[in-house]
Amino acid sequence: MTAQQDTVTIVEVGPRDGLQAEARALPAADRIRLIELLVDSGLKHIESGSFVSPKWVPQMAESDAVLRGVPANPGVHYPVLVPNLRGLELALAAGAREIAVFTAASETFCQRNTNCTIGESLQRFEPVLALAAEHGVPVRGYVSCVLGCPYQGEVGTGAVIEVATALAAMGCYEVCLADTIGVGTPRRARALISAAAEQLPLDRLAVHFHDTYGQALANVLACLEIGIRTVDSAVAGLGGCPYAPGAAGNLATEDLVYMLDGMGLHTGVDLDRLIEAGTFICERLGRRSQSRVQLARQGRGTRVLT
Ligand code: HMG
Ligand code: MG
């Protein structure tokens, strides 16, 4: 393996995708503390908030205060989600240096999530990408519901590829294909990424799996085997999407790091420190971690076999 193939970039989405769907909205100070702990663990890409309407997602209110409070560390990226030009202006005012836009491969989901069609969402992004470029701000693009939709059910590969290539063509440096409701299985996930890779280079694609049916880690492995090297996950397996009923949390970052460590793939993340971040946030939320690694380390099955 080359050095590049040997390394996996983890995009930690807990402070955004995780916390946006938790019943308990946390104050900015707790969200900043979580991000500090994640930085201490070695994570370099930490999605830190959303500049969306607080009426739609109250948990992400005060994302400006969060962004202003994150550790000033030149090696760490703190992307934030923006749905429109207004969101970008607010994000820039709060010091955002990287953003993500989001749309879907399912019309109904797009409508429920952002009150517009897929085509309208792409039109909204044009001025967003133009202003971001003026400020030298890189933009990631998300496509939701790539392996199924909570409202429409089946989602065709063609629809996913069409939206993904549109995002790339308008200037997104990376397109993240997201299984929002966690219904995908490894062969389907791999087939989708293979099809996308016929249109876009693999190093411009990322994967984002929710763990609703316990398939997220297997799906990641299937995609790693064909060369994917950027993977999203959330500490403690937090979250879901407020507009995707029934969707469980993201793949837990602890479980991802444990698997990648075991495969000899480098992430730069210290698992013990990551577990500290997971413990902190679960205490603040008053909930149990969804990470199997965290639970194992808490006392059950702690014997390590080598
Ligand atoms: P709308 O109601 O159609 O928009 O919402 P509007 O332009 O009519 O504005 C309505 C109100 O929102 C106005 O305020 C605007 O000023 C305000 P009012 O006059 O009523 O007081 N507003 C804003 N406020 C703050 N920031 C903004 C903003 N824009 C308008 N940027 C809108 C359209 C897109 C704003 C709304 O639908 C929205 O905020 N949606 C966000 C939904 C969301 O965040 N979902 C979760 C993230 S996506 C996800 O989780 C999936 C992902 O993880 C990948 C995966 O797993 O699939 C990425
Ligand atoms: Mg998500």
C-alpha cells in the first residue's frame, strides 16, 4: 500500500450531525468542550455546527458562538453546514474557513429537509459556492438518502450520481454520499460507490453511514476495499437527522478507529482520548454511548486478545 492508501481521513460529524438530532439541546460551552476533546484525540476534521434556521433545527442555534470558541489550531478544519447564502454570510461572520452544502437524491426528503426541490437546492448553492470561492473557503457537498429514503423508499443509483456530479461540477472539492437512514448493506454500498467512481475520482468521494440496521461498519469496510479513504462518523454514535424519522445515529467514531487500527490503516486518532470525548458528551446528554468499543472498555469484555 502507498502512504496515501495507508491513511484514512475521518470527518467527525458528532458536534453537528450528532447533536442536531439529540433531544437535549446543549449550550455552546458544552459543544466547544466536546470539540476540544475531539481535537485532543487527534481528529483533524470536525464538523462543528450548522448555520440553518434555528426554527428548523433548534439544537444548532448558537453555532456562531461554538465556531468562535473552538481551539485555534491551524492543522484542524472546522467545517459547518450551510443551506443557503444567508447561512454562508452568518458562517463567514463567525469565522468559518470551510463549509458543507447539503441536498438529497430523493425529492421528498429534500423538500422536508430544506423546503425546496433538488433542482432549487442546487440553484441556491450557486451563489453560495461563488461567495465561498471569493473568500477562499472550500465547500464539501452532501447527497442524502443515497441508499434509501424515509418517505420514498427506493432511490436509484442514477439519481445519486446525477446530484453528486452536479455538486462536483459546481465546485465542491469533495462529495459525501450519505446513507441518511442507515438501510444500506455492504454490496449495495460498494456498488453505488463503484458507479460514482466512474464519474468522479475516488479521492473526491466520501462516505457517511448511519447505523440504524447495524451495517455501518461493514459498509465502510466494503467501500475501503475499493479505495475510499474519507469516512464520516460521530463520537459515541450520536445523532441522526431531524428530518429522517427512524434514522439512528451515525457510525461511532470509536468503532471506526478501532477497526482501522486493527487493519493497520492510519487515522492519527488516539482511541483512549476519543473515548474520553465520548464519555464527556454522553454524560452531558444523559444517554448511553452507541459505541460498542466504548461499552467494551467500560468493563464488559475488556480483556484484549492479541
Ligand atoms: P424556509 O422556511 O423555506 O426559508 O427554510 P425562508 O427563506 O422562507 O426563511 C424562513 C426563516 O428562516 C426566516 O426567518 C429566515 O430569515 C430564516 P423569519 O423571517 O421566519 O424569522 N433563515 C435562516 N436563519 C438562519 N440561518 C439561515 C437561514 N435561512 C433562512 N441559513 C431553510 C429553508 C433551508 C432555511 C430550512 O429548511 C432549514 O434551515 N433547513 C435545515 C434542515 C437541517 O439542518 N437538516 C439537518 C441537516 S441535513 C442532514 O443531517 C443530512 C446529512 O447529515 C447527511 C445525511 O446523513 O444524509 C448532511
Ligand atoms: Mg447524517
